[in-house]
Amino acid sequence: MKIVVAADSFKGSLTSAELADAVETGVRAVYPQSEVIKVPVADGGEGTVQALVDGTGGLYRTVNVRDPLGKTITALYGITGDGKTAVLEMASASGLPLLTADERNPMKTSTYGTGELIKDALEKGCREFLIGIGGSATNDCGMGMMEALGMKFLDSSGKELSGCGENLIRTESIDDSGLIPGLKEADFLIACDVDNPLFGQNGAAHVYSRQKGADEQMVLELDKGLVHFNEVVKEKYGFPMNELSGAGAAGGLGGGFAAFLGGRLKPGIDIILTMTDLSSKMDGADFVITGEGRIDFQSVMGKTPTGVSRLAAEKKIPVIAIAGAVADNAGIVHEHGINALFSIMNHPITLDEAMEPEKARFFVEKNIEEIFRLIKTCENKFS
């Protein structure tokens, strides 16, 4: 029997690779001679770096960068096993969790640290980039990132501006003569799972900036800044960011990547499944095991389980999904190629207890074992 395991992490508990190991243990308790193919995956958000680095035998880099408010922190990114592709999560340098609630202020925060990660990867020879842009603390349209990469943003008097939300409205011209070497040869693929426009009622400021610390006046000022900045960029590069679906992601960073670096925005799960070559690894499989920490109605919106099940359905391979929690509305995933869905929880338990890695691993192993005992029973009865 051939089993392919392609599950997202149980965040805060088990990594994608650890979860796959636990599934393998459960399968082999029933089918000891089975072939188990383990493919760490993620959907472009938290866990993407680890999934791709572990899945390709790559390496990790730690770099001292500026956090959203300019304090020095240590951030991590990965380089795939072939040494060509840098895998970054912008949140590791410019993410909301890096700030306390009192520190959040999208007028002041910057993506400068994300630019520093890109710069380090360029210096290490990477020319291909996969960057997840979820979880940002910023609304600077990539100004800070590009500042770190050598671009200058100037006001009406020619004074250089720092990259942050409040300076969007003050920017009148852009000087890109100092961009660092190698940047023009780099290719940027951006994992982006939202389609918000750059500005307006559904744009970056109105939809996301409040959770980043903006009050109502800031929301209006940031939105006006994005409108103005878009015109400056359009005049310089002929690129209307406001016409790009997803430009409003990460406080306009999606639009900034496209305008300044030629970045291509795609759903994260589609990128990951292509990079891991999951489709070919499914060939000849009897079952595919997928899952994530919680499965609910949102799991059909570009998340790992239904991304995996879509590939499996093309090959007519049954898909079993597991999760720490299964919501009442999770049944919708059955309409998206998941044949059976199970919670790993065996008895009432607190969330903290459930997320203990040893306990979670035990629950996964035992429940997978029971699932495959049922499969074997049916196999014997109907063979």
C-alpha cells in the first residue's frame, strides 16, 4: 500500500514534518510494509519556510534586521536544497506579533526588515524568491522594503523620506538609481491569498489597518496616502497598482512587490504544491492523508487540505483529513474532494493540553492506526 502524507502543521504543536512522522507510525502499525511518502506542505502563511526547507533538504538563515518599529531583532528565512530559492515569511521581520498592542501603529511601522532579509538572500546568491506576505504590522506599500534595497523616496523639496505609512502621502518622486546589485535579475513569487484592492472601502487601510492599531482618522489618512502613492508609482513606472487584484495585501505590500520588483501574486497553496511536486508524488497512491490544526468552512478558501484534495481528486485517490478541531461547518470540505474527516481528540481536554507536542503526536498516531484498522477490516471483508 502506498500512502502520501501532505498535511499542514498543527500550529503551536506539531510541524508539518512531525505530523507526517506521526501519521507514518500509525499507518505502519497496521501496514508495516507500506510505502509512506511524506511531503511537508503549507499554504503560504506561517510554517511555509519550514515546510519547504525541510521538504527540499535546504538550510535556514538567521539575520539581524529591523522590526516594524526599527528595533534590531533576529529573523529567519530558508534556502531550498538546490540553493536557488529563498523562502521568506515577511511576518518574521515585519509581522504584527512582533509588537505589543500598545506599539501597533501603521502610520509608523515599516517593512524595512523584510527588505533586509531579501538583501541577505541576494548576497547569498539567491535569485528566486518565494515570499509569504500574511500577518503584517504595516501599511507602507513596500516603501520600507524598497528603502532597505536601495530605493529613495523624496518629498516635494527633495528630502529623503523613511518608508512608513505616514510618508505615503508625502512622497512626490522616486529615485531607484541606488538599487542593490542582483535585484534586477531576481524573480519574486508572492504567496497572497486575498484579493483586496490597494485602496477604497475594500482596500488595505479600510479592511486591515484597524487590527494594526489604526484609529478611524488614521484609516482615512492611510487610504489617502495609498491613493497618492499609487499615482506617484504610476507616473514613474507606468504601473497602476490599483488595477491589481491583491495589491492591498499586507498593507499594500502586494502592490509594492508587483510595481517595484515585478512580483507575481498567486495563492500560496498553489505555489507550495507546485514547488514540492506533490502531484507526481501521488502517482500510484492508495490514500492521501492531509489536514491542519482546525478544519472549518474556511478550509475551502485556499487552505492546505482542499488544495491537496484537489490534486488527489484529479487522480481519483481517496483523501482522509485529520485535524485537532473539526468545526460544525467543516462538512463543506466533502464537496472539495475530502472523502473522510476526523478529529484526533480522544477525550475532553484543555487546549493547552491538546497542543502539547507529545500528546498531539500520540493522538495522531493512535487515530491514524484506528483509521487504517478499519480500512484493513473492509479490505479483508470485501476482497
